Amino acid sequence: GKLLLTHCDGENRALLPLYPQCGFDIAERLCPAPMTQLSLRELREGFGPGVTVWGGVPSVALLEGSLRGAAFERWLEDLVAEIEREPRRIIVGVSDNVPPDASLERFARIGEAVAAVQPRLSSPP
């Protein structure tokens, strides 16, 4: 009756093939591209359908100097598309630490985009 959570921030490419046999329930603080090599989709598929992902927002997405303009918008579109593709077993959060110079506007944009997915998922086809 217990769940097992493991901290999975950082680069997971080499570990990803081994994770499914470990038997944990939640991959916490998951950090996807552009901070690491794998996309959120690749990570979720690698963990398998039984693992809940907690994270998905690389801290660089919160920095205006790291993902500029269109790059941030593409990243945000990809995040929303991944949630829509598989809305179960994801807790959206910052992958590890929030940088001290994080953009509050970006936090708000991410929150609004994720919140907007819920009504679309709840609507009948």
C-alpha cells in the first residue's frame, strides 16, 4: 500500500533502459530537454505507463536569457502537447531548483497553459 518515489533530475539517457525493472511509482523532479538530452515524451515512454512523472519543467525554461522568445513558446507548446497526449500520471513542476532570477511571468504562462489543458481533456469528443 505504499508508493516509492525516486529523484530523477539530471541526465537519464543511460539509466532509462534500467528504470522499468526498478519498480518505483514516481519519477520525481524529472528534467527534460533542453537541459538534458531527452524530451519529456521520450522520458515518459522510457519509464513506462506505470510510472508517474513529477517535473517536466526544466529550470532554464524560467530564464528569459536561456529560452528566448520563440524557443520558449515552442517548449511550452511541446509541454502542453505532451500533457494532452497522455494526461495521466504527470505532475507538472520545476525539475529541480527554481533559479533566483526566474521569470514570474513565465511561471504564470506555464501555469495558465497547463490549467487550460484540463477543460479540453474533460470535454466530450
